[in-house]
Amino acid sequence: MTMSAMISIMVNSSPLAVEEGENLLKALQGAGVRLPAICFHPALHKTVGVCRLCTVEVATPGKPPELKRACLLKAHPGLAVQTESVAIQSAREKAMRALLKQAPQSERLIHLAQEFGLRIDPAPDGCIRCLLCERVCKEVVGAKALKLGKRNGQRLIEPVEGRCIGCGTCANICPTHVIRITDDESVRTISIRDEVIGRHPLATCEGCGKRFATPKFLEIAHDRAVDHHPDTKDHHRWCPECSKRLSPRVSGTLTRRY
Ligand code: SF4
């Protein structure tokens, strides 16, 4: 095995002894210089430079510095590189965003971005900001229980404390199902992402005894139904099945069991 000659290259304005012809990324990382990289692996001989994270600036006398991928360069006499600059950071951020577009759930990428202070777009949270939920809650339900807020520079649909009546209209209209209704035996929970919008006891259907709606919702339905057509007057006290079964038009008489 032939030994390569040791040469001196300039890294961040300081001399560094490396083997001539050695992969620059490997040489820099071996010397303790911090450089992000994903597609480079020391066990593999060929480098491909596809993640573009290991960008450095190569200085050539008389020319402006050039951005190059360290994993595609070999150490040679006269080589001078910078590993940190505004242009490098911006190139790495661009590369990281492209990677995260393909794998937004990757913890490894997210940790690497944090480690190197790369600004990245927030991870998708399942909400497309169509505002249908906020609008329907205000315009149709009248509860105004949702609002568009801002957290860490990101626009977010947020609950307004104490205003939700637990009708579930927002969850039903949500095109991505990021708002969920969970009915356990006696409690309805409406949530968005991991945040609870409202938690309500469930009232009993006067027709069959099944728990089906929240008292706050029934109150509002009652207020709105009074003085309307007699067919709609009592329907809010019944679950959808009983509404059909017990409607005066269908059954002729009202036969309540509860
Ligand atoms: S469940 Fe709550 S937040 Fe959703 S539409 Fe009804 S009142 Fe508004």
C-alpha cells in the first residue's frame, strides 16, 4: 500500500495537515471541523453529493469564492476553504428545506438542522389554513370558539377558552380531519392537533336514552327552534335516528320512552 504525501491546506484561515488526494469532507470531519452531511458515509468509497449539506467556500486567488460540496473535493496543495459564512448557511438551509420537503417527519434531519442553526419551515401540522372551521364556528354556530393566532412565527388555528359548545361542526367541515371529535361514554372532546378545543358532558336522547349531544348545543338548538315549524320544535331533544322515528309526520303521535 502506497502512503500519500501529507500536505497543508488552509481551513478557515488556519493551516491543516491532510493526506494529498483525501476526500475533503472526510479530512475536515476527521480534524474535528463541524460540517453537516447526510449522504456521506465513511464506509462507502464513492461520494455522490446529493444532500448538498456539506457546502463550503473554496477560495481561488483572483476569483470570488465558490460554493462547492466538500464531499466531492479532494485535498490538493494550495486548497483554501471556509466552512462558515452567510452564503454557506443560506445554501445549507436551502438544501435542508429540499430534504425536509421529501421527509418532513425525519427526526435526524430536524436534529441536524437544529444542531447547525439552519432555519427551516415548520413541520406540516395537517392544517391547510382554509379557515373553514373558524368561519363556520363564527358565522353559522355563533360560538366564536376558534381564532387564527400566531405561535413561533407560524399561523395556527387556536381555541378561544370557554367558548366551544361541542357541536362538532368544525370537525365535520374540516377537509383534512385535523380537528377530531371523540365521544367516550359520557364526554365529548373536540381537539385540534394535540390541543383540546372543548370537553363537554353528553346529554341523553329523550327518545332512546343514547348520549348524543352536548347540553350547551341543545340549549342553543332549543332557543333557535322555538317558534319555528312544529316539526322542528322538539327534534333537538332526540338523536338523529329518533328524530326520524318519532317525528309527528312519520309516526303520527309522539311516543317518548324517556
Ligand atoms: S365544536 Fe366548538 S369550536 Fe367546533 S364549531 Fe362547535 S363550537 Fe365551534
